[in-house]
Amino acid sequence: MKYVDTNQVQKNMNSRLIKNNILKSVFFLATIFGLIVLAVLIFRVIMQGASWINMDFLTNKLSTSPDRAGIMGAILGTFWLMLVVIPVTLILGVGTAIYLELYAKKGRFQGFIQTNIANLAGVPSIVYGILGMTIFVRALDFGNVVLAGGLTMSLLVLPIIIVASQESIRSVPQHLSEASYGMGATKWQTVKNIILPAALPGILTGSILSLSRAIGETAPLVVIGIPALLIPFPGGIMDKFTVLPMQIYYWTIDSSLVEEYANLAAATIIILLVLLFLLNATAIFIRNKFQKRF
Amino acid sequence: MALDNKIDNQDKPSIQDMIAKKKNGKNLTSITEKVIPVLLFLIAAVSIFTTIGIVYTLLIETIEFFKRVPVMDFFTGTALKPLSQNPEFGVLPLINGTIISSIIAMLVAGPIGIMTAVFLSEYASERVRRTLKPMLEILAGIPTIVYGFFAFTFVTPLIREVFPSVEATNILSPGLVMGVMIIPMIASLSEDAMTSVPNAMREGALALGATKLEVTFRVVIPAALSGIIASFVLGISRAIGETMIVTIASGSSKNFTFDITQSMQTMTAYIVEVSGGEAPAGSTIYFSLYAVAMTLFVFTLLMNLLARYVSRKFREEY
């Protein structure tokens, strides 16, 4: 007596396996869909903008005439913005991470700060723009200068660097700090001489990632109010400024008036993407080169 | 003994002295030890002050706005005409635009994101996974302004080629592009949830004769459901808060409509439009900025809290 009808099982098996294989291909196609869009986007931007990039474009001042317009001002503005964002986020971000991981008593207050940081990470960037406009531009009366934009951006990316630094500090093994205490070092000496150096690669990676977020972000600066056609170059943190994404924004929305503006926007996008690529490559390099496995 | 040592080395401090001196707490090291924690606490408090700053500024100006415009008119009004002679401040057109663009984005990002997660966590070999995942993360690192440019100068013309009736600024194109932008987020969060499903459960199902597909749909996805739903909610929150793509590609029409081929304004785009220009401080339109921003803030906050609640409450523990 046969308990199993082999033919029937074979028949059922086949259709189930075919279904499995078909859907495997569908899943694969879905996975590369995003990559295809990415390829189209980059290809399209390069086709449109690459021929516009030359020395004049990189070094000229802004101009309403597409042939003479250059993005030196935006590059300098991005540079000055970075000069504000880097120290502010490093001090605030790493300080907060050290406090939460090493000093705060595990309890309600620490949990409260942690939840607060998680919520801040989810606040839309444009809301930070409103905060910056209200506090830095108007209440403190900085005006729409580099400092106001830089502080706003710093607050925006702070959660990223805090979380990255925390993870990095947490991954420093206990026995290193215990050895330090055993030698008679105080807590701060241990933090400064043992934990921070060991956590540095992770902290740097996190800070570079947060920096690249700050460089590509546009919305908060739109709210703060960046002039569309700013001719003079910024020379310090109290000067009016524009940055690469803002220039892309203005050229894109004005491309319905002057067609070449779209090409200028594409060329600026290439510069911005190259800058971001270099930053991220540095971050990956630091991570691979200096990350110690304990 | 200690006494003897002291006599022997008159010029060197004894260990006892050193300990005593340290206990006194007047030297630089011990002062540092006391100051540093306070300093770090103040630095950590900045994040709290940021939250307070956001809520405070939004609240104060929103209250001022509601002194001029009744709350009911704001939340139930379908007309938004801030610049007309008899200005009307109904927020519904903006909420409508925000929700519609988010739905379009999620229709793209939801299925594709979850299918990507299934492929990466269940089907792909370790080598394929390690190549594809960083490439997908590039997608998440592209600035939103670049997506905006892409939507406006490439996707919209493409759509108009096929459907000429679509307007030059419409909600469809930025919604689609926003979806692509959110794919990596949903894929990576869902994949995390799926990979944390223990292998023993997969093996159990496989041993019973299930195919990989059946294992995925009957075992892995149900077990990882809380994480997947949380990733969806976070994706929606991201779509609601997204600014530049919709600002550039969807125009500034404030019509209350459900026609996705038309221009619609989202809350974020309204904030950009008003703050970027003609609103003098102190005018009603200026205060409307804060009321809309407050609504946006509450929307995204609720979404984020919901995501955290879902992933905590419904997590299956193994």
C-alpha cells in the first residue's frame, strides 16, 4: 500500500519551486531597481553638466548670465559652513556621548536624554530651519550669516554624531579602562588617554558622515534666507553666504526662465557629489585603516 | 615602618603624603575630576535645550497665530489664500498634499523596499549582499536637492511624454522620486528585522518541506513584522518631512484636490515659500508659518513615537 502518491507530490513540488524561482528574480529586480535609478540619475547629471565644468566655472563669481556664472562663492560658503559645523558638532556630539556612556548614572534622566536625541533625529530638517531663523537670525540678531547657518546645521546633525560616538565608545573593551584605573589613573585621565583614543576612528567616521549630511542639506538654509544672487565672496563667519545646494536650488527653479540654468545646476550637482564622495571615501578609509579589533 | 621611611627619604614625599594630598582635593587633577562631569552634563543638556527651543518657538508663534485665525478655521478650512484681500488660512490643502505625496512615495518604497529586504536577507549570498548593500546606501546619501532636480528636469518630462495632460509641476513625480529616496531606509530597517529572526525557525520550516518563498512569507515576515511595520512608519515620517523634492517639483498651487497630475503644496513646501520671501515679521502670514510647522512637527513626532511603540510592543522575543 502506498502512503504517498509520488506523482502528485512531484506535481505540487514543481509549481511551488517554479513560484519560488520566479519570485526570487522579482526580488532581485526590486533590489537593483534602486540602483538603476541611481545610475540613470548620475548618468543624466553628468551628461547635462560635465561640459559646463571648467576653471572659469569653478573660480568665477555668480552671475545672471549662464556663460559667466561661477560657483566660487558657493564653494567658499560651504567651506566656511564646515568650519563652523566641525568644531561645534565635535565638542557637543562627543561631549554628549561621553557623558551618556561614561558619566551619567543609568536611570531615568539618562533614558530621557536618549529618547530626546532619538526624537530629535526624526524632526524634519525644515523645522530646524525655523528654529535657526527664530533664534540665531532674529532673536540673537546674527542675520543670515555663516554662523547662524552653521549653528543650525550643527543642531540638525548632532544626533548622528552623538549616536555614532556612543557606539564607538561602547565598543572600547572594559579591560582597557580597568587597566588604566588599576594603574591609578583618575576617571578623566582614563577617558582622555585610553577611551577616547581607542574610540577615535568611530568618532571620526561619524563626524564625517554628519558633516556630509550638513553639506548636502538645503531646507534649513532656505528658511534662514540665503540670497539668490550673492556676488561677494564670504570672508568670515559673520558674512552673508551661499552654499552649493542653495545654488542648485535657485538654478533649478529658475531653469524654466533661462534654460541653461538647468545645466549650471547639473554642473554644481557634480561638484557637490564629488565632494560628498571624497568625504565618504575618507570615512571608509579611516574606518578600515584605524579600526582596531579588540 | 612608615616613620622610618620618612626619616630615610626626607626630600621625597611618602605614599601616605601623596594619598593625603590627593584626598585634600586642592590639586589640578582633582579639580579637573570635579569640573569635567559638570561640563559634560551642560554639553549633554544642549540636546534638551534644542527640543525646548523647537517646541517653545513653534508654540509661542502658533498661539499668536490662533489669536488672529480661529483654530477651527485653520484645521477645517479647505481654502488657503494667504495673499488675497480676504486671506484664508485653511491647512487642509497642505495636509492633503502632504498625505498624497507620502502615499505615492510609500506605494513605491513599501513594496520595493520590502522585496529588497527579502532578497538581501533570504536569497542573496553573503558576497552579493556585501556588494549590493553599500551601493543601496549611496542612494540614501544623495542630497535631497539632487533628487528634486532629478524629479523636475527628468521624471516630470518623462511622465509628460507618456501622459501629456500632466502639468509641469505635479505631485506625482516628486512622490515617485521621494519613494526611491526612501527605499534604502525601509530596505535596511526591514532587513535588520528579518536577519534577527533566528535560523532555527527557518530550518524548522525548511525541514518540513517548505520552499524558500514559503519560509519567507509564512515564517520570516510574520516573525519580523513589528520591525517591518516600524520601518514603514519611519518611512512615512520621512516622506512627510521631506522638503526640497516637493518644493521644486510640485509647485505652489494651494488647491484642495485629489488629482495627482496637478500641482499640490505640502506643509514643508508652504514653509519654504512663505519664509523664502514676502512675509514681513509680525504679519498673519508670517505666523501661519509657525502654525503649519507646528502641525508638521506634531505629525512627524507622532509617527516616530508610533514606530518606536510598534517595534517595542509587538516584538517577538526569541
